[in-house]
Amino acid sequence: MGILGNTHFAAGRHVPDQPFGHFDGSFDELLHECLERWEKRVPSDFNSAAMVVELRLPGLFRSVYREMQEGESYERTFGRRAEGEDVVPLDVMEGDKAECTWAYAVFYPSELLAPQPHQESGELGPDERIGDAEWYLVSLNTQLRPGLEPMDPVTMARNQKELPGGTKPEGGVYTPEQWAEAVWVHRNRVRVGPPAE
């Protein structure tokens, strides 16, 4: 059993042709970089069961976010991040992802990702884990600036309401300050790149 592994969820999202941040290299290389910094991991501010690894690799990350300027516009699209999730605004604007230096890799322990029984049928859901590891990559948050930024408010709402694809926050709810910070940070941001499939 290894220490770090990947998930089907992360492997499908954090790639160049999807509207999410990504690493300019293989997932094996990314996991190697994370393992090199594993001793400095910290619990997530939003879920203490999750661990966050800060990465600083100049020019090796691509950020999906762009901050809109006054007078700019884009066409809003709606879609699902994954099968079974609700339709949400994806806010994808055509363009190239920005080169960036900072990223935060979020890992969940294996037991948190174990297949869960469906509420109605009782059948086990899909296993997102790839391989056999103690911790699994679930998200790569690439950033234009240093310092861990909040999730976007739609993601926070999905988590707090425990909707499909969400992870319940620590204590069950986010604080008013966490909500305010998320809304403020994301107030003028839009995702760039191709629309989600």
C-alpha cells in the first residue's frame, strides 16, 4: 500500500481540456511532488479529515480562473460537474488557462472515499479510488496568488447541503466569515478554457 493515490474524480477533472486547474505534468509526477512535501501537510480549514499540501512550482500549474474587468462580458453556461450532481453555472469563458505558481492539493483518507450504499436501493456506489493508498487526491486548487483561497460559494453550498458530490464541512456549516470571504474572492472571477463535457 502506498501513501498517496489518485481518484477517478480528480483524474477526470484536473486535465488540460477541462475547465479546472491542472498540473503541467503527469499525475504520478504531481503525487511525487506532494509526497516530497507530505511532512508539511496541514488539515483543511473546511474539513479536518482532509489534508492539504501546499505546492510552489513556478510555471508548472495552470489556473482556470480569470478576474473580469469592468466592461467585459461572457456567455454563461450551465452543466454538471459529474453524473448525478445538480446543474450549476459553470461560468466558462473561452480562453487559455493562466500560468501560475501556487497550488494546494487536497487529500482525503481512504476510508472517507469508500463506496457508500445508495439511500434508496442500498447498492454500493462507485469506488473513486485508483490503486491502494492511505490518502487520495480529490482536488488540485491552482491559484494566481499565494495563500489558501476559499472554495467558490456554489461548492460550499453543495457541501453544506450535503448534495451529491459534496463533503459536509467541519461542524456541519460554514461560518458567516467563510461565506463572506468566498463571495468576495469569487465576485469577479470566471473560469476560462473549454466548456465542461
